[in-house]
Amino acid sequence: MLLTAPDVRRLAAALDLRPTKQLGQNFVIDPNTVRRLVRTAGVGIDDVVVEVGPGLGSLTLGLLPEVARVVAVEIDPALAHQLPLTVAERAPELADRLEVVLQDALLLEDLPGPAPTAFVANLPYNVAVPVLLRLLERLPSLQKGLVMVQAEVADRLAAPPGSKTYGVPSVKAAWYAEVAKAGTIGRNVFWPAPNVDSGLVAFTRRKPPAADRLATFAVIDAAFAQRRKTLRAALAGWAGSPAAAEERLRAAGIDPSARGEVLAVGDFARLAAT
């Protein structure tokens, strides 16, 4: 029942669909990749899964037999209309497990039905990080997930403190969850094929630091806005002056001559609370 390359192209032709870079539309055309995603996600029959950007339904069809329910959030009206029809045609016995929400995931506040427990998606490259952070913030019932994103974004999301790719996405994702890379995906499993490889990122929800999230995120943004500067200099605007930044850094037990890339999320939380 999974979609093959000819199936995807047939559906696209029937909808007169021309994939756009604006919406980050790269559709999975390889059933084995779909099986791998579902297996790696570790979802089961008790899970309610959120999928953002289901497109023509490649991953949706792979998820439906394995989980209790899939809530597919789709911004494109034509795709949102077609998805239930595709499921009804290819897996009619599973059609009642699907709910499609016509919505921009970046504006998502909540979802209908039972609280979602997992997030599994082939995310559009251009909005992958904000969508992931939005769902982790707005849907606290999400306990785990697996997202397929641009390889470079996967590196950034899973980067540990001190690494070259560690930055704002790494720290903010770590606020909500343990994040790790879970594999790489080549370009030829997509139509149209992107110009870059993809990566899998897995996450498991954890208790956030005991600090105000918005205050902590403000410190993170300030520290990495000028990442080559020392924290004393980079946080001068945030604290009011370099001297005030140094005072708060020392109060939090952080070396003022350090740079933001060496701090873990707990360090930023502690600094925000000073």
C-alpha cells in the first residue's frame, strides 16, 4: 500500500502539482525509506502521531498500520483534500485512524482529538527548526519523535556544546528534549531530488531546566548573535553593559571570557535566573 515513484508522480499529475521550494516540497518515493523511518521512530499502536507536511501521503501510509492515530498537519489545501482520498483508496481499513488538519504548523496552537504522543515527519527544509520548536512548545504531551531534515540542520540540532555546529537550534531543542542523530538519507529517495542530503533526528522529551523559558531563550539569542565575541561582550546589550554582563556571568559561575558555544542549556538557564 506504500507509494512508489510512479504512484507519487501519478498523484502529482492528477493534482497538477508542481512541487515548490517555497513550501519545501520534496516527496518521498522510496517505500524502504518509509519503512526505515517508521521503524526508527519506535512508534506503536498506543501512539497518537503528529505528522507535519504529509504531502502526497508516503509517510502517512507507513505510519497508519503501526499507530492508533495520525494527525496530519498540511498547509496546502489541495494536498490536505487529497490525503484522505489516497488513504481510503490504498488502505480503506485504516482510514478512520487519519485526521487531516489544514493549518500552517508555524501557527499551530493545539490539535483535535486525543493528546499526541509522538512527532514523525519529513519536514520542509526551510522551516524545519521553527516547526520542531513550535510543536515541542505547544504540544507538551509529545514524548518522542523522529524528523527528517536537511543534513546540515540535523547536525545543528544534535550538536553538543563545544562543537562547531552548536548554536541556537542545538540549545533550544535541548531545552525540551534529548536530541540525537539517527541516520542519514540520500537524495534519490525524493521527488524532486534536493541538492543536499538529509538526516534523521530523534528526540525524547525531558524535564526542562528550572528557569523561565523566554528569559533563557533571550540569553541564548544574545550569546549567539555575536558568537565570535566573549560572553562579556556578546551579552553587554542583554545585561545593560559589559560590566553588568560580567557580574551576572560570575554570579552564575560562568567565565566571562568564554563564548556561548561552550555553554549547555542548563548554563544559559542559570544565567537567565541571575
